[in-house]
Amino acid sequence: MDWGGRSTTSTMSTGVVDELALELDENLADLSLEKTITSSLKTAEEIERLTVDERLGDIERAVYLLSSGQEVQRISVINNLPQLLRDHNNEAMRRVVPKVREVLHLANCELQDAATKVFVTIIEERIVTPAVYAQSFLQTILTNVDNRDPDISEAWLEVLLQVITCLPKDILKRDVLTVAVAKGQLSQSVQSRLASCRILGKIATRCDSFMIKRDILPLVTSLCQNVDYEVRACMCRQLDLVARGLGLEPTKSAILPELVELSNDEESCVRLAALETIVSLLSLLDDETCTQTIIPLVCKFCETAMRCEDSTLPAVARQFGRLCHGLSVNLTEDQKIWFLNFYCKLCVIGLVPDKTRVNDRQSPPILNLYREEDRHMECRRHCAFNFPCMVLFAGPRNFKTELHGTFASLCDDPNKCVRVTMASGFHEVAKMLGSNVLTIQGELISLLKDDSLEVIQGIISYLPDTLDAFARGGGNVITESKILGFGFDNLFLCRRVTGLSDLIPALLSAESATAASRNWRLHRDILDKYSHLPRCLTSEQIYGKITPMVFRHITTHRVLPVQLAAARTICVFMKYNRKLEQRQDMCGKLIAECCHSKNHRYRKLFIDICHFSLELFSKSFFKDNLYNYVVQLAQDPVPNVRLKFCSLLPSLKAQFKLPKDLQLLQQLETIVRRLLSMENDQDVVTAVRRAVFELDKIQMCVGSLTSKRQAEDDLLDQKKEEDEQLLLEMERRELEDSEGKAGGGSKAPTSAKGGDRRKTGTEGKNVGVSSTTASSAAKKVTRPAKTGSATGKRPPPSSSSNTSVTSTNRATKTGKAPGKKSTENATFAAPTASSASKVTSISAKAGKKSPPVPETNNNKPGNRRRAGSDGLICLSSNAKTATSRSRKGSDQNASTTVDGPSSSSGSSSSIKRTSSTSESRKGSSTSVTSPRVRQSSASNVASTNSTTRIKKTTVSKS
């Protein structure tokens, strides 16, 4: 029964689905049918009316269309009126302009709007003289100002206000001022009197003081005392223009009394207009007027607004910053304290309940509650906007005692709009505080952890400026980016590099909140702004906390702009990183995850990374670390990768300098010829040909023969290379400092077994170091660390002793002595990818004797490779000992290690070295062994121990 029921139900469901599918097919079929659209077709009669004789000239056609044409044809003629006046001035003025005036009397809003724009264009471009304009166009404007339609009247009034600035004074006095005076009479309508106020204010900017006193000031005084509050408010807003035309003394006697009276008006809109005018007049008034009149007036106004909490209170909050800034030179200390206290009250209004409030207007309870809350929020938002001005008013030194609590309150305001405003102006406050900027570090963390993305966007938009302020103001904040600006003479700063570590969790929280949202543009901006973190964070902090997050977005994010921002940020981190090992690791990860990725999207991204590297690093860094990898993409199986590689070709050629890079240039030319001859994709062929034209335009640097632009590029590249050398020098000196501290420790005890003397301490153990003489000799050997082979991150100390498999020093390849300093071609080492061969240690048991076994030589010419940096392939221990004895006359024992062939992934070469200097610091020697050495590790250990004991005996006999 159950199975049968289910079968029936299934059959019924199938039938319903079939019916729905059939109905859907019918609907789609109806949509696909071609239907005749008849709404846009014109009848024969309409076509006849729109047809114009082609034999008519421009003037005849314009007159015909204005007389009997359609509305759209008339608008076209009016829009073309300036060109008609240029080409046919006299005919157009005689025949077309009168027709335009006739049409405007009964025209609709669209035609009127077109005419207003054309009339302004004619006077601004001086197509006709001012006298002709006043006769033919100005009268039309004055007539249309009185149009019954308020929208049309307002549009023509705006035209008149713009035209006033272009007309001479005699025409203004004769034609415009008389109209303004007539419109300002009490018998006129409110609309006419409002227009009169605006016209008078505009004319006052074009007239002299005498004319204003005689013709304008009486009417201005009358309009300030008008019975209608809208007229009083409008005239009050024009008092600033009238006062500037009058001058200081007439303003004090004629304008200020009216302004004081308007500030006490019963209507809030009039009082608001008075406050705005007072703020605008502060730059005109003298100190005496401000002290005796303006300051008492402003204080009274603010107290009234706070007591009543009417609509003027948000206006007070909006203008308060300008008031304090304009009156700051005239305020006493008590008055400054009063203004600061009033501002602090405004910042918390609505957050603290106050039962003593008195409202000047009574409203329904619900509506009043909404308006009151909205008004309070506007007050706090305006206060947040004015906070930088108040910091300037109070002074950075008094910020902590006077404004810090208010600042914290605004940053933690319950309304999102207030916090957004504070976040947008945070950088301004940080700049003003200077050395006291660390006071607001907690508020910066709070805003970065805000729940609203708008707040995060506000703080992120100016994050570089904020970080700069923290980096400059924080006296104990010294980062690598600061040291790069100091030069070689101030390397002592590297001993006390610190950073604002408390910002890191907040920065990660902001990024995490943005990544969880769909706002990829904000996420891109955050990753891009994080490239400025080296200004306030150390390389260790960035490498340990920020770098993994940025790398994750390079390899997992789906949005290309986000990936590009993350890639550029990683390149900036790599530029300012202080540890060679960390730089190698980041560079190796970029090569392994992008260049050698199975996904073509990441291989294309690697080309963008190369563009960033060319912008940020020196030419030598790019050629040593990235060039050999990016040219491999010329043979990529995906055409889009080869297409993008073509865009990099001109930049690659620009990195070469002859005759030093002749081999690289020939290699690049071979790649281009191969692409031209063997490429099958048409888009790639086109891109290659375009790149060839660009390559031909690039001038190569040949020795010292360079152009002016090439010389500028060389100076910029030299500066980049000096910064890179400075990072290496910093690391080298840090190693020397640590070695000096380790060398001053206690003497090493003698082992009970085997008789080996080993140095013991907190850093670890060393094999074969029998006295402090060997330690000092090791320091001399390790001087070439300046060439860029300094070890980056220290390995953890090991309890067992290690031996090293050594190889031939690269210094012998260039013909230089192994102990001689070489800093000519120093650069970063080749990158070490995560997929590269790992460093292994060979433990040796103390006291166990074995016959000497010759070491396996893994450094044959076939195995030697280009390491990307001078000083990375070192002498073997026997060769270095013999050379040191011949030059110094003393016994030295130095051990370095170089790994065998590069890893199978090919992403990067794994190069590590340890010297006797590092042995005295670490207590163990790490080695990277080839497969042949790993097979005979036990015999090598025994041989090394035996050789060490023989050398010790020789040293003691000598």
C-alpha cells in the first residue's frame, strides 16, 4: 500500500511538473515572437510638419522653426543661438532674438531651462557687447524673474545673479538697481522682496562704498526690519556681502546694530541666519569689535540655544569650530575655558538625561521624541567634524586634560554617523598632537575594531597619514623604514627597533571584518593601505603577524584587484624587511605559489608582481632574484600568460646596462625572436610586435654614456640599492654585536671524553673551537658578510655538536682573496622557497675515534650554479685554513656550508651558510648536504672529528 501510494503521488507530481514546463515553454515562445512597435512611429501629417526645406539658410530656418516648428525644434534653435550670433551677428540680432523673446512668454519649463543656459553663455563668452546684451537680453531676464511659476522665476533669478558679475556699474545702476529697489517695497509680494534681497547683496559686491550708502543701505535696513520673517532671514544672510562692500567703519555703525537685533529675533531661522553672518564677518571685524560686541553676543546665543535646544543648536555645533578659531586671539583664559566646557557639553548632548530642558515649541510626544533624538545626533556629528579645530583651539599640550575624554566619548558614540565622522577626521587630530599622539592609540584600536564597515572605511581611507603621525610622534617607535632615511652613519638605531605592537590585533580585526563582507573594494583598499605598516611596525612584527594574512589572500582570494593589492603589499614588506632569511622566504613563496603554480591565474599574477618589484627594488635585485623565473613564462602553455608576459618585455630591457648585461640582453632577444617565429596565437603575436616597437625605442645605457633621463633613473636605482645595502649592513652589525657579547663570556670547560675543548653558554656548543684566538680569527673571516650573505633568522640552539660540509668559496671564482672584503656587487641572496631542500644537521659523538675518511666533493663545475649574490659560495674548510695561514701567520678554522643542487620544484635555491663566527654565537654548525654526503654522513662525522683533533695538536705545538 505504501509503495502504491508513493507511486501515485510520484505520477501526479510528474504530471504537474510537465504542465508547468509546457506553460513555461509557451511563455518563452510568446516572448520570442517579433512584435511590431507602433508607439514610436510618426504619421504622415507629423512627418510633414517636421520636414523643413533644405534650401533655407541658417537664419531663415531658425525663424521658421521658432514661428511654426515643434517644441523640440524650438529648443534646438535656442541651443544653437550662440553659434548663430557668432556666424551671423547682425541678422541674428535683428530677426532671431526677437522671435526668441516672443517664444519665451508662453514656453514650457524645458524651453525656459534651455534659454537660461544660453543667456548666461552669451554674456560669459562675450559674444555680444554689454550694451547690446542689456538692450536685447537683460530686459527679457528681468521680465521672466516675475514669472508666475516659482520654478521658472527662480531659474531666471539665478541667471540675473550670474549676469550681474559681468555687467558694468552704469548698467547695473540704471537697469538692475532700480528693479531691485522697486521689488523691495513693502507693497510687493514676499517672493518679490526675497528676490530684492538677493539682488541687493549681489550688487553690493560690484559697487563702491559711497553708492552702497546712498542707494542700497536704506533699503537693506528696511528689509532687515520687515514684518515677514523669511524676508528678514534672507536679508540677514546678505549682510556679509553688504558689509564687505561698505568697509569696517560703516559696518560697525550700520550693520552690527541690525545684526545684534536679528540674533535676538523670535524666529529660530532668523537667529540661525544671524549666527552664520557673524561667523562670516569675523575676518572683517577688528579686535575691539570682537571683544566688546561679538564675544558677548556669541556667548549669549550659545546659552540660549543650549537652554531651549531648538533648531539653532545643531547650527551652533556646526559653526562652533569656526567661531572658536576666529575668536581665539581675542579670548581670555576664562573665556577659553567657557568655550571648551560648552563644546564638551555639546559632544554628549542626548547621552545624559536632563529634566530641566525647556523647548520653545510644543509638539506631539512621538514626533517630538524623534526630532529631539535626530537633533541631538546632528549636534554630536557636527562636534565630531569640528574636533580637529578644537584641538587647535585648546592646544596639543592641553589635549589630555581638556579634550581626551570627549574624544573617547565621540569615538565610542552609540550613533554610527558620529563614529564615521570621527574616523574620517582621526588623521587630522593625530597630526596636531605631535609627540602626544600615543594618547589616542586606544581610540584608534577601538575604531579599527568597530562593527560598522563605514567606520572602518573612514579610518582606513587616511590610515597612511595616521601611521605617519604615530611614527613621527612616538618617540620610542623606530622602524626599519625610519632607519633607511638616516643612512649608514646612524646604524646604531637598529639596536633599539620597536613598534606599535598593540595595533596589530586591531588591524587584523579590521581586515577580517572586511574580508567577511562582500565589499571587495574596501578590502582592496585595506590591503593597499597596509603597505604603509613598515612606518610604525618592525619587520619582525609584520613578518610574524601581517605577512601570513596577506599571503593567504594572494593564493586564495577570487577577486583580482584584491590579489594585486596583496601582492604589492608583500613586495613592500619584503623591501623593508630587516632579516635576509625572511626576505628570502617571502621571495621564495611568491615564486613557488605564483610563478610555479599549476593555475595560470597565479602565473599571470607573478608578472604583475614583477612589475611591482621593478618599481620598488633595484635593478640588481630583480635580475638576481626574479629575472630567471619570469622569462620562463615566455614558454608558458597558456596563451594568456604569454600575452601578459609581452607587456613586461620593455621593462625587462630597461633593466640592462651594457656591457655588463650583454648576456641577459642576448637572452631576451632570443626569447623575442622565438615568440615571433613560433607563436601560434594571433593575440600574442600582435602583442609581441607591439612590444618590439617599444623595445626599439628604449635606449640602452652603455658605460658612462647616458642621457639625462637615464642619469635620473640611475640615481634612483642607486638610491634603491643603497637602501638594500643598508639593510644588509644593519644585519651584519647586529651579528657583530651579538658575537661581541658572546665572546665576553666565561671560558669553555674541557670535555672528559675525547679531550675536545668546547665553548659552553646560553647560545649552544661549538665543535673545534679551542681558544679565544680561534674566535677572533673567525671574526676576521666573517667580514665579507657585508656582501649580503648574512644569515637571517637564528636557528634554535642544539644540545648536540654539528659538523659542516664545505664547498668552494665564490670569492675564488672572481679571483679575490677569501678573507678580503668585497662590497662592489653586494645584493640580496637568491630566494629560499618553502619547497626548497631543508637544512640538516650531522651530529657527532664526542670522544669517539675513527680513521680519517676523505670528504666527498659535491662542488664540481657541473653542480655550480648562480646564487644571485656575491659571497654565497664559500671556500672549503681546508682551503680557507691554508689561505688564512699564508696571509695571517696564525691558525684559523672556519666552516661554511652550501647545499647541493636546487630543489626539484625549481622555485628557489636553498642557500645557507654558517661561519666560525656563527658557531661561537650558536654553538652548532648547520649544514645543507647533497644526497652523496647524506649517504656517507657517518664517515664524514668521524673524519671531521679526527681532523679537528689533529689541528688542535698542531696549534698547541706552535
